[in-house]
Amino acid sequence: MSDLKNKRIITVATTGAWPTKENTPNVPIEPAEIAEEVYNCWKEGAAVAHIHCRDDMGKAAMIFEKFEETVGLIRAKKDCDIILNITTSGGVNLKEDDRIKPFYELKPEMASYDCGTMNWANTTVFENNPKFLERLGTLTQEVGVKPEIEVFDPGMIYNAGYLVKNGFLKPPLHFQFCMGVPGGIKASTKNLVFMKDVMDEVAPGSTWSAFGVGAGAMETLYAAVALGGNVRVGMEDNVLYKKGVIAESNMVFVARAKRILEEFTLEAATPAEARQILGLK
């Protein structure tokens, strides 16, 4: 791994569950739009694509056929070796079986794993109950999909530690620190340092990435790079490129992240290098 010490993974989250065409006309919603955006982000330097899909009305959904079409279109681009990371949380109040089926059937290399329940955006409950997390962990191991442990507060890191001890998650883990979501931890350098310290205590040897929502996005991006982590960017987390300016595409976020890495004399990992860093087969 010594030859990878200057490599950092850029994950792009192109769509997410919340931004609509009313929020920004540039967010990709349809499978063909998402696939094309992922392909172009790969060309800009993204090594991982975090995949959400929508229903025909553009709303958050876990419709298997939409994921099947999107993944098929991406995989059909034979020159593109980007790592696919399918969400298991395409919204709130969804059926557990619907959340599981896309990764279980399509077998991407990674799938998101939200490691606890929270009051999402101070408006509703984003439920990830203990039995669901145990089932989800067991099934990811069954099909050989690596969980990306999404944590919105430090308690979720301790949840991951419990799940490792009881065999539902298998180390080494990969964490995604999700910061700045109302109901979760604020996006700040101080809080990111704290989250990393908790991770190092609970799950030593883990890899990690981070992103910030809203006003804390850039601080989190720079802090993650400075602290030795990987980064996530994209319209799932922010539709503004900077204050008052709507992003033209997901590619501009990836290009900026790559430039920031270069300013730190680092390089964006290729998908092949990211597979080594993450321990993917």
C-alpha cells in the first residue's frame, strides 16, 4: 500500500434522494441521465459512484427496475471501470426488502449502510433499526458486497463496533462521515477530527471518507484531505457550487476536488487503485 499513500478516492453522489429539477435543472434523475453523468465524472477523476434512483415523478424511491437500468447503462460503457456503490436508503419510510433488493440482485462492489436511526432533517425519522442492520450486514457478506458505513453522528460509529463484534460487519471497515445534515453532527473541522478519533478507537485500521452539506461543504472537503481521508462530492449533498451559484453538473464538483488534491501534492485514485485501498476483490 506504500505506493498508494499519495492517492485519495473521490466518490461522486450524483443524484441522492432530495434535489429535484425545481431545486436545480442540472440534477440527473432518469437512468440515462445518471449513467451519462457517472461516466463523465469518471473521466474527471471519480473512482466511486454512489447510486440513487427516482420514480417516474422524480421522487425518492427504491424501484429495482430503475436501478437495474441505471447500472446496466453504466456497465455497458466498456471503457469505464468506476466502482458502483448502490444506496440501501433511497428515502424514508421505505420497505426493507425494497432497500435490499438492488444491491442483492445487481451485486455492485459496494453498498451504503446507514448505521443508525436519526431524526432526519428535523422533520421525520430515518429508521435503521438493529434487526435491519443485522440483516443488512449478513446479506452484504453473503453476496460479497462491501458496506460503506455511513455515519451521521459518533453514536453510529459505536453501532458499527457492536456489529463487528457480533459478526454482522466484517473488518476492515470503510466509513463515510456524513456531516451537516440537520439531525446529525454539524460539518466542521473540529467535529471531523472527533469523528475520526472515535473511528480510530472503535474500528482501528478502517478507511474513511467525508462530505459536508451546505455551508460546511468546503471546510469538510479541505479538512478531510488534510487529515488523510478520502472525499465525496456531488449534487446529492450540495446543488450550489458556491454561495448563490447553482452547479452546472456533478463533473464540476469532481474537477474541483481533484484540483484540491493536487494542491496538497496528492492524486485522485483510479478505480483500480481505489479497489486496492478499499480491499475490494
